[in-house]
Amino acid sequence: MEKENFNRSDCLALTIRKEHRLIVVNKAVKKTITVSLKTIFAAICLTLLNVFV
């Protein structure tokens, strides 16, 4: 009986660890995309300002 409890808690810990890693990777990807889009938008705005000024 003790062995089953250990296996269940170990499995739960691995599942939580895997989900945590997925959340961290997901946040990193979203942040990277957001920063990239802001940078592209800023570059376009500066280019347009240089053309018209």
C-alpha cells in the first residue's frame, strides 16, 4: 500500500512539474512575441516620421 501512495504522489509531482514548465515556456514565448511586435511597430513609426519630417 505504501508503494502505491509513493507512486501516486511521485506521478502527481511530475505532472505538476511538467505543467509548470509548460506555463513558463508559454509565458516566455508570449513575452518574446509581444516585445518583437512592439519593436517592429516602433521601427515602422520611426521610419514614417523620418520620411515625413
